[in-house]
Amino acid sequence: MKAMVIERYSEQLQLRDLPDLEPGPQDVVVRVRSNGICATDLKMIDGLVSTVTLPHILGHETAGEVTSLGHEVRGLSIGDHVTVYPTHGCGYCDACRTGFENHCLDAPRTGFEIDGGYSQYLVTRGRNAIKIDSNVPFEEASVLPDAVAAPYHGLVQRAKVTGGETVVVIGVGGLGVHAVQIALIMGARVIAVDVTEDKLKAAEEFGAESVLAGGDDSPSSQVKALTDGKGADIVVECVGGEGVSGILDDCIKCLKLGGRLVVLGYAYGQPLSVDSAELIYGQWSILGSRASTLQDVVEVVKLTESGRLKPVVTQRFPLEKANEALDMLRNSSPLGRIVLTS
Ligand SMILES: [Zn+2]
Ligand SMILES: [Zn+2]
């Protein structure tokens, strides 16, 4: 099978021919048809994720067809279309037993500590391969476990968004375009902020009530003007990167009394600072949101199958062109996801 492999940090991935994969008793082998590219992949290439060992195959947003399966796997058959939940929770710790595999301290992840979907095939546990209707295109199915389920986890499980609340989405990229949709499905009104016009247009098309052009000035005064001077119930930060500290300052200024900030975009070494008095008197909740749970992925699969949620993929590259796709992500911040197809 062909795969794009990280052999040395900060260098181009190498196209390699690797031996075929065999499933263990509880595993499935998936013929990868689409794999989404995430900004975290760039961090792994740069050697910033300490749990990764080389050589490594990236890819934690994968969909494809089951081609073989171990004898203990239930509920899946050869030919089924699946999307792959990356976290292999141990199943035995308190976190796993209460449904929070994303908190499991002993959980290797597909595309991080386990080889992922920058490949024609991958092997995963049957439990992590979630069946999805064959009407959903592979490219849309592939981005569900991360680009869609991560904002779902942030908004639904962490911020517990409810109907009628005002949600400000900062950054309408791969995560934010789905945050807009999820907030609307949950009955919130959405204000979207971005620096580029096409992303604001997309947010509007998906149903955002107001869109604001971000830039040098904080959007807080406009957010306050749109909320009777109060501020937003929830702000979701979906930008990350080196400028994230300044963006988080702006996010905090948009919060109403009792508001919640969900942080989805990040960069190593970039702090979030908040005046302790303002935090107390504002009664703000600052919510880190770590990836997603299996339950989140099951729910976004159902929302997608029913047509209520539309995973947004804007660029496609063949697997062999992974380096070009990664360069595009590094040098721009596209609306929706870039995927690799094979
Ligand atoms: Zn990711
Ligand atoms: Zn566990």
C-alpha cells in the first residue's frame, strides 16, 4: 500500500510502498478514500507533539470502506462505509467508563501515536470505525471526527449551548464553519467574525444572523451593539496560530456577564491572559475543549446522514500530493477542510 510518511521532522513527507495490513481480532482494515488535513498535522511535522514517534503516517480525519475485519468485530461488514474515531481509549479508566475517552491518559490516537489516514489503508479497532450511510460522500464523512465533532464537543458538551442564546464564532475556517452550523442546529443565533469576505459570505449562507469583518479592531463593540449592550452568551475561538493570544483577548471582551468562552484554536506557548477581577465579576467560564468523544462523532454522523449538517470540504488533493496540500494549509487558512483522496 502507498502512504505518505514523516521520516524526519520539518521535512517533506515521503511517498512509500508499505506492506499490506492485517486486522487483529478486534480490528478492521479500512481502504482510505478521504482524509482531512488538520493544523495539528503541521505541528506534528514540526516535531511539536512529543508523543509522536518516527517514521509516522499522519491523518486523524479518515473515511473509507471496510476491506477486512477480525472475528470479534460486531456490527460491521466488508464494504461498509465508515468514519474513524481516532482516540483508542483504554475502556477501563474512569474517563472511558463515563464516556470521556478524550480524557483517557492511556489512549493512543490514530494519526498521532498510531499510523493514520495519509495512506491507502489503515487499521483501527472495530469499535472506532463508525458506520455511515453510503449517500454521504467520503470527503464529507472524513472530516466528521475532528473538524465537525471538535466544535460539536465545544458547543454542546462543554458550553452546553441552549436555544435562543447568542453564539459568536471567531474564525470561519475548518472548525468555525461547522461551529456556525452546530450553534444554529442547537437553536442559537449566530454572529460570525472573520477577516475574509468569502468566509463571511459562507457563514451568512449557512444562516448566521450577522457577520462582522474582524481585523485590527476588536469586534466587541459590534457584538455589544447586536446584543442590547450585553455581549454574547458564548464565544467560540476557532483561529489558533501565533496570534491566538490577541484573539483570545478580543473573545473575552465579547462575553456577557456569565458568558462562556470555548477555546478550539491554539498554539503552543501562546498564553491566554485574563484580569482576575474581571473574571470573577464577569462570572466567565473559560472552557478548553479537547477533541471529541465517541458519542459526539455518533451524533454528528446522524446529523449529517439526516442532511441537517453539511461538512464543508473546499479543496481536494490526491494522496501523493500531500506536501502541496500541507503547504496550502500552512500558507493560508481555507474555508472548510482540505482533504486527501485515494
Ligand atoms: Zn485535528
Ligand atoms: Zn481510558
